[in-house]
Amino acid sequence: MTATANASVKGPASYFPSIEKKYGRPIAEWKDLIRSSPLTKHMELVGWLKTEHGLGHGHANALVAHTLAEDSGR
């Protein structure tokens, strides 16, 4: 992995710039979609993003992991 302007960003959030660029939606919109889904389990949500929204596994996993971690801290 090469160093980028986001080199200080670690974990799932490090995927966010490429997710926004590739799929054309802001991260907040993806998080809202995840939170509005009736699904609650990590891998169910990952599968849903892949099948319903065409995300790759890594991108879907990063979005779900980050969103669920944020929500568990509330």
C-alpha cells in the first residue's frame, strides 16, 4: 500500500476515499443505508451491500465494520 494524503487514517476508514470515488456516493449516505437496513449482522449487511448495491467485498466490509463500531459506541 502506498502512502497517501490519508496515511494517518487507519482501519476501515482508509477505504472511504476510494469508495466515494468508485461508487459516487458520500460515506454518510452509505452509513444511512446500512443503518436503515432491517439487517443487523455484519456479514448479512456485507452481503446485502454486495448484491443490492454492487460493492466489492472489501469496501462493503469496511463500511459495515466502521458503521457498526460507531453505533456500538453510542
